[in-house]
Amino acid sequence: MKLDLILRVGTKLILPFILIFAPYVHFHGDYGPGGGFQAGVIIAAAIILYAIVFGLDAAKRVAPQGLIERLVPLGVLLYASAGLPAMLSNKGRYLDYGVFGHHFAHAHEWGILIVETGVIITVSSTMLAIFYAFADRSRR
Amino acid sequence: MIEWQAIVGHYNYYVTVFLMVAGLYIVIAHGNMIKSLIGLGLFQTSVYLLYISPGKIVGGTAPIIDPKYTDYSNPLPHVLILTAIVVGVATLALGLALVVRISEEYGTVDEDEIVAMDQDQ
Amino acid sequence: MIELIEGVLLTMLAAVTIAIVRQHNLFGVVILAGVYSFLMASVLIVLDAVDVAMTEASVGAGISTVILLATLYLTGSREDPPAHTPALPLFVATVTGAALIWGTFQLPGFGVAHSPIHDHVAPAYLEASTKHEMPPNVVTAVLADFRGYDTLGETTVIFTAGIGVMLLLRGRRKRQHGSAKEASDT
């Protein structure tokens, strides 16, 4: 592993671009191809690449396993709670986005952003948690 | 008289059916569980094609609204399949996790060998 | 022109599928599955499904290849030669394929603008997102807004599958490696 100089330097060169590309895909998903699902997978892929080249322990220092496994339900919870404000304030039904702003398009843009953030958290942490589970198993 | 027009127009359906049948064949014929899961994946991917290809309009564009275009391909199958792909990999991982546990328990991932071991006991 | 590109890509897809069926080294099968996913992503781009193509390229060729390789490391990449003759599976597959091909005869051709799929729901989505100045990418609008319930369900499925994998693989190995490994776990 220590001898893979080109692989290590190449990974270090590529990684920042992958990590910037993921939020770009996430936030630009309203205007071009992309969204929470794709961005989540890209983040997970970046950390998996790091884990493959630099070792699992290094990756776990960047993205601690305990944190990742707590984020898995947090994303679903964020998504599910995005529907509550409309329901509790009697201004609409579950997952109506009208309450997030005064102007229709503005409110719905916020709603979509919150929901997509829930998706990106769930997808990226689930993919990473699955990878960690398989990688841990191989070391035992 | 062969209607070439109809055959060319339906070529995507023929390939879809072929992929589906190939996936089915792998699932039935191969005893190795990892290969069977890959066969299931092939089957699943053919369904993506089955959903997406009727939504395409020749001369249309991707469903991103722009004043310059009027014809867009159908966005609904895209949404359904987009989520199905991510769910597909999550369920594939679940299946593979089961295979790993089976392999640890039995020392093999071949269905026939596992059935034989169970009958010996 | 687009029919030609589509046809060539689909033919390559079919060829890769035949290679997957015939290949007995599982490592080769996994790599071929990655090739298959990239080809599928190209086909999806030709079909104007850019969001789906992006997902397929990153998920199908990226994550699932990694997970499959991890599994091969744990279980071994040798596939035993089939114990049975492939006559029955071949028969089942052929009959199913013939029935499905028969079913395609009535379907509309490739890329026809007035086929039934374009009559219902989708025009309403396109119209509503133009009228209300929703995000220009209709796929995102439908995914997170019009069909938010669907996506909530899908997210829950991903969450459930992730929890399932953790439950299956986080535990300790039982049998042969038992006592020696247990100490190193704690």
C-alpha cells in the first residue's frame, strides 16, 4: 500500500473536486440534472475512494462510523418532519410546502431544498454505513 | 412482407425483453448466490429501460424547462426510476450481506451444496 | 440518427449481457456488470433521462461494484460449474421472452410524440411547474414536491435496508473464529 505513490497523489488531487462536485449537484439540482440522491452517492463515493487508497482507519477519522450511523435515521427524520409545519399550523396537509414562504415559488423552493437535504443525508450515510459494515467484516 | 419500420421502432423493446430474460435465466440456472443477485440486477435494469424508453420523444429534450423548447420527454418515469436505482443498490447490499452470513455459516455460497448440507443433518 | 446511436448502444448492452451469462469467474462478472451500468447510463442519456443516467453511472458502476467486490473478498470468486443441464431454465426463459415479445406488438414505436404515456399526468406536471415558476428541472420538482410522499417512502426503504445490513454484518462471527476474534473486537 505504501508504494502506490501515483494512486495516492492522484486521489489527493481528485478528492477536493469530487467533494465540491457533490454540493454543486445537490444545490444545482433545481436547474440541471442532479439532486439529493446523486449528491449523496457522490459524497459516499469520495469517502469510499479515500478509504480504499489510504486505508479504513484514515477514512474513519474523517467520517467517524458512529456519526455516520447516527445520520442514517436523522435524514429520514428531517424529511418526515418537513411535512409537519403545514399540518400543525392548519395551513395545509402533510408535506405541503406553502408555509415556508409567502410567495408560492419561493416557499416550494425552500420545501424542496429541505426535503432534498434529508435525502442527501440518508443516502450518503447509508451507503457509507453499508461500506463500513462490509469492510469491517473483511478485517475480522 | 416484413415491416422493417415496425421492427426498428420496437428494437428497444426487444433488447429490454432480452435483458429481462437473460436476468431470469441467470437467476434460475446458476446456483451461485452472488451470480443470482447480479442476474436479479440485470432484470431490474431492464425494467429501467422498459419505463424510460416510451417516455422519449424524438426531437424533444430532457425535462428541464426552457423557453427555447416545447417538447420534453416524460419526467414521471425518470422520477420513479431514479429512486428505484438507489433503492436497488440498498437492497442489493442487503442481499449481499445475507450471502456473506450464509457463506460464513456454511463455507459456500452455492445453493445446491447448502441444500445438500441441510439434508445431511 | 438518434435511432442509430440508440440501436448501437442497445446492441452493445445485449452483447455485454451475453458475456455476463457465459462468464464463470465472478470477478469478471462484477467488472462486466460495471461496464453494463456505464452502457446503460449512456443509453439513458440518449433517451433524455439525464438525472437517471447520472444516478445509474454513480450507483450502478460505482457503489454496487465496490459492494460486490467486498462480498467477493469475503466469499471467494469461484463459481462451481452448474450441476444441472440448463435445458429447463432455457425453456422457461424462451417461453417468457416469446410471451413478452408478443406483448410488445401493440406498443407504440420509439419516440412517438402522441403515444398514450404522454397524455396523462406528465403534461399536468410540466404545465404546473411552468405556471408556478417552480424549479426548471421538472424531475426535481416532481420528485420532491408533487410526489413527495413517494420519495419519503423510498428514503425509508433505503434507511431500512441500511439498518438491515448493519444488523447482519456488525455482529460478531460465531463459529470457527469465535474465541480468538472476540477478544480483538472489544
